[in-house]
Amino acid sequence: MGDKKEVKNKRPTVIWEKYKVEGDKVERNNKYCPKCGDGYLMAEHKDRVYCGKCHYTEMKGKDKE
């Protein structure tokens, strides 16, 4: 028969890094998607911010002085 693919271990989502609790308030560290609206957090990459639902991408620019 066919060869099976090798299973690669994935890094689990660290959900506790995306939220910050102060007293009775919960603050989100990531920004919301401007197209999808509230409730859809964008993924934070080193060179971009990305929405997994609608594929909206904002590129991070270098600071210009």
C-alpha cells in the first residue's frame, strides 16, 4: 500500500497570552479584524498581522525617523 505521512508535533495555541486580566476587566492583547468585526482576533506574526477567517493582512512597517 502507500506510505503514511510522518506526524509532526505542532505548538499548541497559548490562549493565556492573548488575554490580560486586570481586576474585573479582560483586555485583549491582539487587535480585532476590521472586516470581520469584534470577536475575531488577528494573529500576530513578526512581519504582519493576519485574520484567519477572511485572510485580511496588515504588514508591519519599519519605524522611519
